[in-house]
Amino acid sequence: MFAAACTNRHRWAELRFSQEISPQPPRVGPVTLTLHITDLSGAAISGAQVALQANMSHAGMVPVFADATEIEPGRYQSTMKLSMAGDWRVNVHVTWSNDHKADYEFDIKGVKP
């Protein structure tokens, strides 16, 4: 079971995103990110390529990269290894049918040691 990291959904380009993060609260080490991606009508976006990049909120830190795999229509999952406690920003890059592209970002606040 995943706890919602953010209850509001964000619209970018032609897509709607929501995310879940496990464990809660997030801790240094492996964190599972699950993204739900739909179009504006609520239809699942399947078959997309989803790449993630996580950065600490302060300069000078090495980013963490991962790809997400579709686990069911419109639900993509990835495991990222967060290397430090603190606040992280995750940038999501999505490419789907006919080379459409969209970007989305969200924060992981208060990662515990």
C-alpha cells in the first residue's frame, strides 16, 4: 500500500499526474515512486516512456536518475535511491504516442535519515 505524497493533481501539457511515495515518511535509501498519468478526460496514458530525475533542493548535489515501468494502464513505478536526508525535487519526463512530450515535477519533502 502506498501513501499519497500529494493530494492535488497537476496539469501539464495534455496530461494529468498524481504520485504516491513509499515508504511514508520517505527515508534515505530506496524509495518507490508510483505515478498515475491520464489525459484531461481521465483516460489512462499507456505505453509511455517515463524518465525521472531527482535533485536535492540545494546546489552541488549529484542528481539521481531512474526510469519508470508501466505496472498497469496509466500507472508507472520506479525505485530511486535517495542519498541524503532533506528535501528533493523530482522531474518527470514523459513521451507517449506520436512523440508527444510532457514534463511534471513534484517535491519529496523531509526525507528522513
